[in-house]
Amino acid sequence: MSETVSAERWTEVPLAPPDAIFQLTAAFKADTHPNKVNLGVGAYRDDNSKPWVLPVVKKATEILVNDPALDHEYLPITGLPEYTSAAARLVFGSDSPVITEERVTSVQTISGTGANHLGALFLSRFYHWNDKRVFVSDPTWVNHHQIFPLVDIPVSTYPYYDPQTIGLAFPAFLDTLKKATPRSVFLLHACAHNPTGVDPTREQWGEIADVMLEKGHFAFFDSAYQGFASGDLDNDAWAVREFVRRNVPLLVCQSFAKNAGLYGERVGALHVVSPSKEAAVRIKSQLSVLARSEISNPPAHGARLVSLILNTPELFEQWKRDVKTMSGRIIEMRKELHRLLTEELKTPGNWDHIVNQIGMFSFTGISPAQSKALVETAHIYLTSNGRISMAGLNKHNIRYFAESLDKAVRGQL
């Protein structure tokens, strides 16, 4: 009698480690301490630690719900055209030559993560590499390290954060750009660097562009926080627009999760800049093939909301006010935390980086041991590298956090 062959039962599949941020959030939810604080979540919270639905999103939703012409048919493979074109104008500027000359290819994606993945997949297939790898900042958004290897692009890092100054390691960053193999791909955060909150100055961006042009490098921009960082949509798009002006080869990954509060709707876009209109048409044909094989067609609701907001002058002005509300509250929290640490508590060390950094996140500069003490003793949930979400602070908990941080620094927790 022949031996029976069994089908695969997956008995040898290893257990993957849990996502650190989601694990932190789960621990926070399970904690019953009355003063617990969640500074790990990468989502905006209002002054009462609640999710905030933007007023403009409520208005747009009401319009859509009451639209008798609304249906649930498939969108085109590359997305809702009025959404992708408006999203491109937002990041590049309506008068940008890439817009007026039709040199940008825009495709709707599953938020910024999907844009990163589709952009990486496109490069993996069509970029003429001298050294197939992508350089990401040290540190960077943790998902960058997962996305690129999935499409056979190895990841290397470039120096970015200097723990001594709690600022940008600019000379080392520039040195890596200069020494990298010509035509290397560098992933750059357009604004509000995640996770450090440390951005180059405009002068430094100019020097980065100089070297990228000299070496023929490609800029892979990740733009997840336009408007959310400074409260000014144009200001937060400056680096991308400057690189376009300087004719640095680039693409842009765009997300509306943060600046429109549409975390669960997964509204994003990938924009690839081409040297000609003809090249843009060819690129769109290939991106369409790649998108079709992975998601077939993108989801409609979030794209319709953002399209309505971007293309309706009244709603667009309301959105700009809403964005300023979010960014303004975070900036105020930075100022108050800095005041408490430096003026009231006189916490040892220099805390100017709290107000010099920008965006949702801040690298506090504290040690893993001090971070652990905050979690275990003070019930303040943050990552082990000392990164906090400024959106998690509010007028009700900021003093408790500042006093706990002061104790951790002094070794009193």
C-alpha cells in the first residue's frame, strides 16, 4: 500500500511578533488607572482625548448621503479622477509645471501605506538601479522597513536623528547622500518627520537637493501630514515643490488620514512625476496594471469625501480652518509642555527641542529605562525610544505628564 501524502496543514508557520504600537494601545485600554495617558497612538485626539470628526467631513458626508445620483459602482482602476487630480494640485500647487504640462501621474491608493507599496512596486519593476536598495532615515516610520522588502527592495538607512542634540544629524545625512551609489533612491519625509518631529530647514533642503541632482538620486517623498504640521497646506508642501522646481526626479506618497481625520477610510494617492506628458501616459498604464492585480478598484467613499472638500471652495476653506484647529492645539501643547518643564519644574536638561520639533510626534530624548518607568509606574504609554504623540496631551493631563516626566528624568519614579 502506498504512503499517504498529506496536504499542507501550516503546522510550522512561526508566530509573528505583535505590532508594538497596537500592543501599546491594547495595554492602555486594559489599564484601569484613573490617570492613564496614551501617548503612543498616531491619531489626533481632541482636548478630551476623544477622536475628532472634522466639521467639514460632517458637512461633506451629509451632502453625499443626500445625493440622489450616488451609486456604488466600481471606480476606475486608478481611482476617482476628480479626487486624484485635486490631490495632485494640493501637493504640487495648481500652477506647478507638472500639473499644467500634464507630467504627473496620479493613482488612488489605500492611504499612505498603499501609496508607499505601489510606489515601491513600480520602482522595483521599472527603475534602472545601479544598486537596488532604498535608503530610509534612521529612524523612520516602522512600516517602511516592512513594505520595501516585500517587493524585493533591500532597505538601508541614512543618519537622521542625532541623540546628542535631539535634532537633525545633517552633516552625516549629507555625507551619506554624497557617498551613495549614483541613482540611489532616498525616502524623504515631506514634513513632520515620523517619528522624530525633526525636519530640515529650507536651507538644508536646498543642500539636499543639490547633492541629489549632482548624484542623480531619486526622491521618494512620503507626505502624510500636509497642513497638519504647521497648519498651512502650502508651507508643508514646500520641500516637494522645491524639489520639483529644481527638477529632482521624484514621486510622492500622499495620505489624507491625518489632515482630514479619515483614518479608517484609507484615502491616499501616489503621484509620479515624469519628464513629459507622453511618459506620464505610459507610467499610468503600468500603474494601472499593478493596481488592478492587487486591489482591482479602490474604495469610493473616502475619495468622494476628499474630492468634495478639495473641489468645493466653501468646504475647502472650512477644511483649512479645521486643519489649523488640529495643528494649533498640538503647537499649544508643545509650548505648554516646554513651559512646565523649563519654568515651573526646572527639569534637568535642555527641553527646547519640544518646541523646535514639528507635527504630531516628538522625540523627548529620554532613555528606554525612563520610558519604561513612565509606562510601568506612571501609567503613561509611550514607545521605548521616548517618542510621544503630542496629540495625546491635553489641558487635563499635560501637568500630570510633565510632573511624571520630571520624576523619570530625576530617577524618582
